[in-house]
Amino acid sequence: IANHPHLTRLLIDAGARPTDSETVYHTAEFADTTCLALILPHAGQDDIDYCLARALDFEHPDAALLFVKHGANVDRQVSWFNNQTHLMKAIAEHCDIGLIEAMIAQSRHLDRVDDQGLTAFRYAVRFGNAAAARLLRTAGASTEGVSALDRFGDACMTGQADQAASIAAAAPEVVRVIDPRLMEKAVRQDNHRALRLFVANGIPVDSNADMPPLHNACFWGHHDTAKVLVE
């Protein structure tokens, strides 16, 4: 919690090791990565692989880049998040594009699929991350299998109202089988333009992935998004 470099170095020099499954996880939370840089050379590979996901929860990319530099497995899948890989998470969260590029370069399984059969490329389309889609295409990732739901998500996330309505009219099943993570990511990114399009096209305002969207908006302090959801 202290994130104190001098104390961290003192402990390491005295033989302490960050192998308690907690130190690496929580040190990944800080924008100042001095302590993280000190402990990662002494961390276990499993902690490095797993805790990359924690670094991706924050908007400062330097911590996640340190994990990549230390050989983190960007293709590791997390079972309680639909078996998404860390790369998929970075794409859906619209993490720093330089970080995503580094993760793509380190990936050995660009076309790995999650529990829904989605590849990293389909994540890029579904969550409206055109820059990541371009990088994946250049890296040779498969571009097959893009669905109406993927294209609908892209249209909403990028504010293409006419396109979203056209897809929903031609493929009404996208509203019935909507990926609740779309609403979650829109809230996380304070993207109330996307939320308005989801609701306008019949997506339930309480569509729930991890927590109800209104709870999520309040958790992140996104006032304008919370206002849209209340309305």
C-alpha cells in the first residue's frame, strides 16, 4: 500500500521475495511503477502472468508494459471472465494503443477464442476499437466470423446511430442476445453516446455483466453517464 521504493529495495536486499500472491497484484495498481520494477525480477512467473490483468484495470499503461517486458503471458485466459485473454481485455477496455501493440507482438495465439467463440479481432470490432483491429489485421490475425452483434456493438460504441438502427432492424436477434459487457464497457469508458444508442435500440438499461450499469457508473464517478441511465 505504501509503494515506498526505499523500503521495497531494503526488503529485497535483505532476502524478502514477492511470492505471496498479493504483492505483485497490488503493486500493479500504482501509476508510479518504481516499486513494480523492483519486485518483478523476483516474482514468480505465474504471478507475472496473472497480475497483468490487474495492471490493465487502470489507465496508466506503464505498469502493464512492465509485465509485458517481463514476459507475461498475454494469451492467458481468465475462466471467470468468459475465458477471455489478457489481450482481449486490453482491447475491450480501449487500453493505450502502444500497450496493445506490444501485447499483440508478444502473443503466440492471436486467434485463441473465449467461451463465446470470440477472437481478439472480434473483440476489437464488437467493442469499437478500430485501432486494435488494424493492428491485429497487420499482425495476421484471422478476421473471419464477424457477426451482426459484433457490428452492432461497433456501431453503438462509435456513435453510428443510423448504422446501429439498420443492423438492429435487419437482425433483431442482436437485441435478444446482446453481450452485457457492451453496456459495462460503455459505462466504464463514460461513453453515454453509446448508452443512448443501446437503449434506443431496445437493450435493457439494467443489462448486467458484473454489476448493474447504474451501480457501475456511480462506482466510477461518471455523473453524466449515471444521469443518462437514470433518465
